[in-house]
Amino acid sequence: MTKKLFLLFILVLSITAAAQKTQTKTEQLKTLPAGASTNRLSSDTKSTSAAAPKATIDMYKVITLERDTTAIDTSLTIYKDYIFNYLRRDNFGLLPFSNDGQPYNTLQYSLNTFSPYPEFGFKARHFGYQEVSDIKYFSVPTPLTELYFKTVLEQGQSLDAFITLNTHERLNFSIAYKGLRSLGKYVNQLSSTGNFRFTSNYSTKSGRYLLNMHFTGQDFLNQENGGIINVEDFESGNSDFKDRARLEVYLRDAESVMKGNRLFLDHSFRINKSDNENNLYLTHQFNFENKFYEFNEPTISDRFGASYVPSNIKDKTRYNRLYNKVGAAYENKTLGQIGFYLEDFNYNYYYNSIIVQSSGTVPSSINDHISAFGAQYAYRKKDWNGKALYSNSITDQDLSNIDLSLSWQPNDYNVVSFQFQKINKLPNVNYNLFQSSYIAYNWYNDFKNEKINNLIVKADTQWGAAELQLSVFKDQLYFSNDSGSQLIVSPKQYDGTINYLSVKVSKEFKYGHFALDNTVLYQKTAQDNDILNVPQLLTRNTLYYSNYVFRKAMFLQTGVTFSYFTKYFANDYNPVLGEFYVQNQKEIGAFPMLDFFVNARVKQTRIYLKAEHFNSAMTGNNFYAAPNYPYKDFVIRFGLVWNFFQ
């Protein structure tokens, strides 16, 4: 992985250098972003500066799959501090394990999203996996490069290198690679991950044809130690165990590997030649993806029960899917756009063996072909933006999806939105079929569909932000442990109803150069059995100071972030399945997490220095990310995000 990062870094620099060389001095002046230095230009070039246009920062655009557009942001805000992490997004509501690149325990259940189609599963291993909706597209007047670097907990680095350029005004390419290697503090805890992304987008001059496409290749290798055996040693405060490598773990040589490749294409064609009051479009979306998850354990432990083999367990689950969506849409500029489409979803989930047990035969594969019909209406006019979607299977499977959304934005500072979703969801395939060399980890089921109803109301205003979610889950699928002394986890379906409520409020108070940023989440469940467990209260509060220093050459931010969640029966992690499972034996939580940070911006470079969980030695060793997995100790980390505008 280190070689890949080095080669990509060289590629980025070479492309950057080539782009600089091909520009004349006049072209350089034309393409400089706002605020960029012109000292390197000759005097004769400077004399034409009044007439030569400049590329401003708002011309460097980031485009989503839905074609919503924002500008590249090189500012330094408290939000930039929140997203400076391995995931590169705000991880409020997610509790990371003690090493980067490992799973996250989900504290805020409303972060979960749902698709009516059957997915691969192994969800604990997908936090760093970039889905279709995570991929962004770009349009830039000159080549743009971004380099991300952050130190890790032990022996390694976290890097993300990215470059994008327009070879033509309407044709853009981008290439990026995010890599991580971190040894960790505990025995057998290495993380080594890589995310390669290539994107392109194109439009004709008239806008008649639009294209977004991308390719991703992603791999995640994690050593799996199964957690610490004696939590008393960790909690005792004994100086012998301050070296976390001395704590005994369940698995000393196990590891998991997940890989996935995806080719995605989304394009549309307007039948009429010019953009009129009434337009007719043809649309097509294509997605081919293959994945596998493998659990390897050379030396077998008794943690997961008896096994078929005496050593060298190699459990490998393979999955591929092919998705096509073809549609036609009619647009009236006053009334909105209505469209109809057909979806075709094929998947194959398989092993290389058939297992015969006394309880029945576990087949080698599950595959299915699902077709669905759908209709969609979209309205976008002035302050209002709405969408209504309905889809239903036309093959034998019982699958349906209703999704209604509406937002009102009277100005740049206030947005109110509403969303309702009703899904009849096919089970993820690893609930219905799983094979392992561990005898108890073999099953073949035919679970009912999950029924999910979601209502979300959001208000993001100049006075603060609030979010309410009400959810009802029926026939919820989950994993749980069947044994007290060992870890024998299997899938189950809850035949009751689970009601979930969450209220999230955010508000920042400012006084001079000081600010206090607050986010508070309240959650509540109503259920007959403890299936969906969440902490009742989460909070994150940041007190910080911001100001320019060194004659305004640097913008500085420094402060303290306090995070906390109440005790609850958190889900535990199972490395054989790559999934979290429900447990009701040990509560975690009620420990404060304090981070001290000093951040700075110099031109388009943001620099970050953080003392993470600096109070760990003061508040007792009772901090866990999962019942047998401690949260990270105090560590000082440094990093930066550097943008180059050519």
C-alpha cells in the first residue's frame, strides 16, 4: 500500500508540474483563483492584469449524483475540525475503536440508511467503504489538487491524494487514492486499507446529454484480536498494563479482508434538441459491483466453538450484483418533472461448498433476479424543492419503496425539510446464508421482509439546527449470541414492533473571538425486548477561540471538545461475521472524552494538531467502544489538508 501511495503522489506532482508548464504567463494570470499570488509573473504580464479575467474560487465546483453543486471550500471552521478523520466526514454518533480503519459502534441509530434491495451484509466492515452516493464529481477551470495527511496511533500514516482537471470546458476527470496503515496499541490490531476512485463527467454544449461515471477499487485488511480477555486488567490501572500490548486478547493471528470493485454509470439524453418549456428525457443508470469478505485464522481458538478443521480457517464469502435502471421523464418548467422507470437487479452470493448438517443442508449459493417498476415526480421552483418516488417489484419478490421529500429554503440561511419513507425490504443475504469452518456458524434461512417507516423533519436556520426522526420497525433482523461461555452468534428476526424516536439540536454561540458549538441528541425506543439498544443522550460541546495572527498571515483556531454518551448495552463486534450483535450483559458509556486542538490556515493549507482523549488517565480505565474493545488512550496527532490551484 505504501508503494501505491508513493506512486500516486509522484503522479499527482507530475501532472501538476505538466499543467503548470503548458500554461503561458498570460494563461497563468487568467487561471489564478481569487487571492492567489502573482509575484512570480513577469512585469509585462502584470501590465495586462486589469484586462485578464481570473478564475475565482466559486468556479471550482463539487457535483453530487443528483447534480447539486457546491464550491470548493478552503476555509477553516469548526466543522472542518470535525471532519478531519479517517472517514473524512463528521462522525458525531459514531464511536471509533482504538485504531483507525476499524469498525465504529453506532450510537446514533438514525444514521442508518435503508435500501429495499438485498445487500451483501458484513456491515461492520463498510464504514470506510465508499458507496455510490459518497462519490463526488467536479468541474474546475484549472487543475485542482488536494493532499490529506494525518498521523496514526502507532507506526503508519493516513493519506488521501486527489487531483481533478477539465480537459475541456465540459469534460472533467478526477483520480484519488486514500490509504491507511496503522499498527495500533494492542496485540494483533493492524489496519491497512485503500480506496481508489476514478471519476468523469461530461455534458454537451446544449446540455442535451449528461454523463457521470466512476470506478472504485477498495480493500480493507484488519488484524482481528477479538477484544481483550480480562477487562479487569484494563480497568485496574495497574502500571504493568499501560503498555496495551501486555493485555491478553482472544485472537493472536486472525485477520479479515474485504475487497470491492464497482463500475457505475449515470447518464441522460434530452430528446428535443433545445431546452424548451416542455422537455422529454431518456435516463439510464448502470451499476456493476463485486465484493468478497474473508476471515482467516491460522491458529484456531475455542472462542467461536468447535470447527470442522484443526487449523488454518479460511472463510470466504463472495458477492456480485448487476443493476440497471432505465426510464423516461417529461419535464414542464412550471409543473415539474414526472418520470417512469424499470429497475433490474441481479445478484449472486456464493461459496465453494455445500455443507450437510443434522439440522439440514446449507447450500453453496443464493442468487436472484428482481425487477421493479417505479414512478417519480420532482418539483424545483424558487424556494421549494420536492420529490415523490414509488417503486414496486413486478417479479415474485415482495419489495416496495415509497419516498416523499419536500424542502423550503426562503434564503441562504434557513432551510426546512421533510421526508417520509416506507420500505418493504428484502433481507441482507448474509442473514439467509452463511458458511464457516466453525460448525455453529452455518445457516440457511428464509426470513420475512423487514418493514420500515421513517419520518424525518429538519430545520437548519440562522438561529440553530434541529432534527426530529420517528421510526417504526417491524420484523427487524439482528444478530445475537446463543451461548454464555463462548461466542456463538446467529441471525434472528424480531416478530414485534420497535418504535424509535430521536431529537437532535445544534447551536453555536459566539462572543467576540470565542465560540461555543453544541450538538445534543436524545433517543428513545419502545419495544418488548431489548433488540434496538441506543444511549439515551449524546452530546458534543466545543469551546474555541479564533483569530488572525502574524499580521493576518495565519488564521488560528484553538479550543477543547467535550464528548459524552450515557450508559447503555452497546452492540458487540464479531470478526467471523464482520457484524455487530446485540448483547445485554455489559453496559458501556458515561465516560467523558476531551480533545484539545490547535488548528491553523495559511492560504489554502489547513494544519491540525490535536491531543485526543487527553483526560484518559484522569477519569479511570472504563472507556470502551464495545464491551471487550477499549476506546483509544491519550494520543497527540498532527495532520494537514493542502489544496493546490494551478
